[in-house]
Amino acid sequence: MSVNRLIYSVLFCHFIASMAALGMPLFLPYVLPTLNGHNAIEWAGALFILPTLCTALAARFWGCFADKYGRRLSLLRAQIGLSLGFFLCGIADNMTTFVLGLIVQGAFGGAMAASNGYLATQIKERCLLSKTLNKTQLSARLALVVAPISLGGVLAYIRPLDAYLYLAALPLIAFMLTLMLPKDTSKAELSIATQTEPNDAKLSGASVQLVSLRPLYVLQFLFAFAMVVTFPYFAVFAHSRGIDSQMWIGFLYALPHLVYLLIAGKIHLIQQTTQRTIAIGFSTLAIACLLHLLPNIVGIVLARILFGLAMVFCFHGLHKKLTESFDPNASGKVFASFDAMSKWGGVLAGLSAAFLTTASQVSDNIVSRYLDESTATFLLAAAVSLLALVLSQTRLKPSALEHNQVESTSSHPSSVKGVNFR
């Protein structure tokens, strides 16, 4: 199997699994009343983050599972977990069964971390792996754009709970396709392969990895927080700026993801150090969040475009730094932990947005008169982005691989390596 065929097979499987996981949470307010629960609609906010919370809690376990028993097996587990979770939600006739389905979806899911962990065992060239990680994010962003639109049309003709049953088939299709992919290299064989790698691909060992990846995990957490904290009340923010058209609100909400889809595949053509790429990303994110405070539509459109550019640079820089620093023998644990930090950032961001909303509603001071909850989330995101910018420049250290790349750039042309197959 060729390298491109393997990569795009995994990406396609990730996309269709993400379609199921990312599409339905938006429609929870329409699903919950069909369960005949008392005040069920009030649970929408908590149930929105429940699968994400369960994924974050289970990430370390599944990462160790992947390293011990195989990353492809862990990817198959994630796909079955998503399918089973959606099946339970589809057959639910009460809140208890529905919540159980969401818990299974989160605790046994985690398709992105599993996909990245599997790809890390198959792709030897770290530069190519970095580009591929950008593409897994691209597939998630594409699902985030396509799923709500397509499901919104479908739900006009079927019951919301029935949609869960249909969506359960998508991870099963991904499962069957993944069975045809090559198994990942065993831990012993991978250790031997790592010892024989060229100097520019070697790492100093697991102890160095633990030191070098902690700041990266913190930056991933802060990045996810800064992004997600602006999501829940974006419609409220748009209304406060005089935008009443639902079409315009949907377009502005999706615009950063569309920018990511257009640019992410070409970002590697910009030659920058990893640390500078991350700095550009977080500084642009802070500026974009502050530009949302402008009281006109032109400023908001510019802010949304810059928000998308910031996502491109941040994802690219963080992924590149991760691929330069991780230990292939622990790829399952590393990518699970990296993804878990994103999930924890999202959970805390959702809770923070809800707290800001509640605080602004009960507060009657001078500040609250000029600063509503939706504006406060953008200010909080800007502050967190600036904190991440400072940490990225003071705590991140260049990896050995990055040093070697800088030293060899002038004397050695870039080469394309292959993929490790059995």
C-alpha cells in the first residue's frame, strides 16, 4: 500500500467518524424533548460536553492500551465505541439510556488520537507526519462544516433519535475500511527501527520527552480553551452586534473553519521555525479576539478570517513541535495525552463561558452594563492567547531534531523518506 493511499484512507475514516461525533451535539435541544424527561432541555449544556469529558478521562488508559496492544487495534476500538454509543442513543426512550450512550461515545471513542497514534507508527519521516496531523485536523474541520448542514436538512424529515441510528453506520464503515490497513509495527520492532534511524530523526529518549512535552501539552490546553470559549454564545454575540440573519450568523461562525480548510494544506510552504510559527499563531489569535469588539460587520468579518489564520498557524506549529519531540515507542500515549489536553481545554472553556453568562445576568454593576457575556468570552480568549504566547517563547525549547534541521538546511537538500509497513 502506498503512503498516500494509507494516509487518505485513515483521513477518510476519521472524517466519516467525525461526521457522526460532531454533527449531532448541535441538535441536542431538539433531541432531548423527545425523551419525555422533566425539563430535559435544561440538560443540553451539560450533555454537550459529556462525551468530551469522558474522552479526556479515558485518554491515558487508551493511550497505554494502544502502545501495549497496537495502535490499529486501538483505532478499531474507537470506531466501534462511537458506533455503539450512537446506537444506544438511537434506541433510547429515556434520559438514562441516552446519557449512557453519550458516555460510551466519549469513553470508548477518541478517534482523532487513535488515528494520529496509528499514523505515527506508519510514517517515518517526521516532516510528513507533521503535515498529516494538519490533515487530520482538516478532516475534523470539514466534518464540523459539513455535518451540521447535512444533518440540518435530514432532520427535517426524520426523528432526531432515528438520526443517531443512521449515524451509527458511519463508524462501522470506517471500522471495515481500517481492517484492510496494515498492522502497526510491534513495540520491539519499532524500538530496533528507532535505534537505526538517521541522526536527524533520533530522540534522546523517554526521559527527555517527558520534559519537553509538558509545555507543549499546556499550550495545547490553552489553545483549545481560547478557541472553544468563544463558541457557545457566538449567536448571542452576533445578535448583540445587530446581525439578525441566521444565515449570516452561521456563515460567520463557520468562516474560521472555512479559512482553515482553504489554507491548512499549504501552510508547510512557509519556512519558519516551529517556535516562531507558534508565536505567530497565538499573537494572531489574540488580535482576532480583540477585533471582535469592533462595532461593525466589516471588523467582525476580518476578525473571523484572522481567527481562521490563527488556527492554521497554531495547529501547524503545535503539530510540528510534537512530531519533532515524541518517542515513537510511546506514540499511543503521547497522542492520547495531546488530544486529552485539547478536550480538557474545551470542557473548561464551556464551563467558563457558562459562568460568564450567569455572572453577567446576576451582576448589575458598571462593568456589566458595557460588557455582556459574549464580549467577555472574547476578552478572556485574548488574555489566554497572550498567556500562551508568553509561555511558548519562554518554556518551549528547540528539539534535537530542530537543531539538526537548522544546521543541515544549507548543506543538504530535503529528501522524502518512506513509510514503515509490515
